[in-house]
Amino acid sequence: MARHIAEHGMGNPDVFSLLYLVKIGVYVSGGACFALSTSDVDGWGSGSATGSSTRPRG
């Protein structure tokens, strides 16, 4: 049995792939929620590609 595991590995259940995708989704949505909760970001579609805000600073 030890030789078989050494040659072929233990193998991972398919649920590990699903949990990995869920973890990535949590990280992305958490980052988006954090970014939207800051005072410089007004919403999903605000701002431009260069990152400059449309509001005057000062």
C-alpha cells in the first residue's frame, strides 16, 4: 500500500477544487466590498481607466 501511494499519490477528493474556487470568490468579493466601502470609490462604475476621480480634490 505504501508503494502504491508513493508511486501514484493519495489523490484529492473533488470537493477540494470546489472549496478552492469558493475561497477565491470570497477573496474577490471581500476585496470588492472593502474597495467600495472606502471614501474615494463611489460605486461600481465610477472613475476612469486611469484611476483619476471625477471629483475635484482639495
